Amino acid sequence: MVEISILQAVLIGLWTAFCYMGNLWGIYTNRCIVLSFGVGVILGDIPTALQCGAIGELAFMGFGVGAGGTVPPNPIGPGIIGTLMAITMSTVTPESALPISIPFAVAIQFLQTAIYTVRAGAPESAAHALDKHDFNGFRRSANMTIILFGVAGFALGFLGAFSMDTLSKLVEMIPQWLLDGLTVAGGMLPAIGFAMIMSVMLKKEFIPFALLGYICAAYFSMPIIGIALVGAVFAIKHYNEASKTAAVAASAGEAQEVEHDDWI
């Protein structure tokens, strides 16, 4: 088992805080691949970290689409906790780390909801402070949510890294057959994520292109970049045809309007 020093735990806490605050800054740092990469740099195992981040990112492509009023799990679970377990525990693989960390992701999402609930009155308090010309109070009200995210993120990252000894003992209690099953489940979760996002975004007229991508990958062993380039060709073709159709429709509308004016 890889030992984590206090300095490394502090750095992981600071990295988690920065990425978590980026959820409000709009810089998209609260993603599995970004969170995992920082942990890999701090612990000196970037390949394992990127494997965890890539698996988590594929799964969360679908989990991030909250259907209806559902709230998806938080990427800090697999991005930080899952990566920590995969790097520090020899019995945990990147595939099994994803399903093991999902309960943490759900719990962290409850914490985020609690922060939003506590700060529900922030706009009113900021406006009230501004009416009183209390600019310091306005700044506190406007920035307190980000500050709470930073504090919560540091606590999650630091405690997650600092408590790896306890988590490793809990993981050692899991039988090997269950870990093997979790590894298989972790390999299936990205497919479930793709299925979820396709159920939301895929229209019937785009199904042939999805099948074409599957054929390129499964039967022609084409790399991802090649499949993306093939998709780009069809996307450009579709864009040009749509633009041409819109231009023709606009010209027909103008001609009809001119004829209508002549009739009057």
C-alpha cells in the first residue's frame, strides 16, 4: 500500500477545493479526468490516475445528464476517492474503483445540495447589504457560496487522503469474488453512461451515424481520432446542407412576400 504523507494530503485537499470551486466559476474543473490527474501528479502515479479519470469520465458523460428532477452523483467520488483507492490499494483496480466510489459520489452530492440550501437567501442578503451601502457585507454574501465550496472541497480531499488506512482496511474485508464483480460492473458503467446520454440526445435521423461509429470501432478497429474525423465529415456535410436549405427557404419567403405586395 502506498503511504500518503500529511503534505500530500494537504495538497490533495487544496486541489479538490480548487476543482470544486471551479464548479461555480464555470471552468469545468470539477470533472473526473481533471480531479484524477491532480491526484496522480501529487502521488506520482499519473497513468493509474488517468485510467481512473477516463473510466469515470465515460460513465459520468451520462450520469451528468440529470433526467427530470434527478441530481447526478458528484465527480469528486471517483475523481478523488476512487483514484486514491486505485493508487494506494493493490487490490483495487481502476475499473473496480469506480463502483466502490459511487456511494461517496452520492453522499457528496447531498453535501452540495445542503450548501445550496443554506445559501438560498444569498441574493436577498446581498441586495439588502447593497441597499445599505455595506459593500463588505455585499462581498461576503456574493462570495460565501464559493468559500463554502472551497472549505468543503478541502475537507473532502484532505480527509479522503488522510483516511486511506481506514478505507484500505474496509476494502480488505471485501471478498475477492465481490471485487472481481465490481471490476466487471465498473467496465459496464461507461456503457451505461453512453446509453443514458444517447437516450437523451440521439434522434432517429442520427441513428445511422451512431451505427456507423460502432461499425468503425468494432469491425474496422479504427482509433478514436479516426472515428471523430469520420463524424466531422458527416457533421460538416449536414451543416452545409442545412445552411443551403435555410437560404433557399429564406429566398422563397422573400419572393412570396414580393408577389403578395404586387397583388395588393
